[in-house]
Amino acid sequence: MAKHWAEPVTTALRADGLRVSEIDPSATPGFTGDKQLGKQLLSERGAVLSDLQERLFADGRTGGKRSVLLVLQGMDTAGKGGIVRHVIGSVDPQGVDHASFGVPTEEEKQHDFLWRIHKRLPAHGQIGVFDRSHYEDVLVVRVHNLVPQAEWEQRYDLINTFEREVADAGTTIVKVAMFVSLDEQKRRLRERLERPDKHWKFNPSDITERGYWPEYQKAYQAILERTNTDYAPWYVVPADSKWYARLAVTELLIDALNRLELDWPTADFDVDEQLRRLDES
Ligand code: AMP
Ligand code: MG
């Protein structure tokens, strides 16, 4: 177990049996330290993550078929972008494949909802990061009935089948649902409006969506109940404290990579012989 955690992060955040209405977005489950310690640990643990990521990359370069996929979901301002910058930002960019999924393009709309997702799955040795994902197709799509209910209802099973295949092919899937409170979201949206350097992040529809909060809660409840599998588990991350969310996701990735038990690839050349040649060169 990681230092300053009362229980493994995977247990503290596992979504099993959780009621969305009972999530406290300001909580810091499992962590025994405060904000200052949390921030300090983030860089320390970021270095551990970076070392593990390099092992995964090296494994991929030498014939390994494994990869990791981090799926990030959360309401606007929940801090998905901050995870990408501050957690994923601590590892070598050449080992990361980042994909964000917005409103489907005309071309994407012509295809099955998983078409654009398939295309962005991580290659061997990579950490793939989905900033939003196929879950939008049972979140925003469900809340606004963008397709008939009969169609989105089927998607839970389709998603489970899809993720099973992805996991069987060697990808460790880590799904993170970030929960920000309605009040904290208001504060963050206000900041986006009051600071010109944040205007680019603001979208008037973010305020409209606040009106659908209970419907979104219900849609999140459904994904936690229907797509929380042992091969692609959901973790619920309270996100009012940015430092906590970042530390928690760092620990989740460290755990996922540790479970791969990655050794450094053995040399396919004779090291002593190469040292001799180098000396003589
Ligand atoms: P952002 O992540 O702030 O750039 O916003 C992306 C927007 O795209 C969000 O409002 C999402 O709800 C929306 N979006 C993502 N995927 C879908 C989808 N499959 N159908 C409709 N809207 C989507
Ligand atoms: Mg947005």
C-alpha cells in the first residue's frame, strides 16, 4: 500500500454498490494526509509512475503486447484536463496517446458509436488516455435522448462486450468517474467567466447542463451499476479537491502498471562483448 493511505486506493475508490447520491465530492477517501502533503506526494509518486511507464514502453518496443487505457469521465470542470496535464504530464509524452471525444463529427455520426473509440485504442506499450469516451453515448446521449431509449439501452451490454475484448487483447482498463459538486462547479465556471485566460474553456451550454444535474446523476448511477466489471472496473474520484483527484489517479495508474509486473527487457546482444567493442572503438 502506498505511503499515507489507510487502505489501497483501489479499495477506497472502487464503485461497487455505490450510490451516486451519496458521493461526497469534497471527501479524500483513503488518504491520511492534508493538501500540502498531497501536493508534495504528487511529484514523488509522479516519478514512480514515470519509471513504470518507461518499463511499459520498453516492453512494447521488445514485442510486449500490453497497454493501459485510462478512461476519464466527469461533468464539465470536474478536472479531466488537469489530470491530463498534471498526472499524465509527468510521464514521457512518446509513451502516451491522448484522445478527447467531443460532439461526434458528421463522419462519426455515420458510424456505430464505438467506431471512433476503436480507432484511438492505445498501441502496445502505450498509456492511452480518453478525455471523455464511449460513455458519453450513455450520458449526454441518454440525458437528452439524442437517440431513442431502445438504442441507448442496448449500449451498456455493447460496451461491456467491447471492453472485454479490449482487456483480453492485453489492455488494462482503468475507468475514472470524477465527481465535482454543483457548488464547486459554479465556482469553477465563475472563474472561467471572470478570467480572460479561461474564457476559451467556457461554453454557454455548461450552464444549461447544470439544469440537468439529477438526470446526469441518474445516468452516472446506471453506468456504475451496469458497466462496472472486474475486467474494466470503475473508480469514483471525488474531485472538489484537485490535488486529491490528481494524487488518486496517479495511484490508480501506479497500481495498474504494478500489476503488469514489468521487468526491463533482457538484452538481445552480449553485453560484455559490446562493452569490449566499445572500449576498442
Ligand atoms: P469538452 O470536453 O468540454 O470539450 O466538451 C465536449 C462536449 O462534447 C461535451 O459537452 C460532451 O457532452 C459532448 N459529447 C461528447 N461525446 C458526445 C456524444 N457521443 N454525443 C453527443 N455529445 C457528446
Ligand atoms: Mg467543457
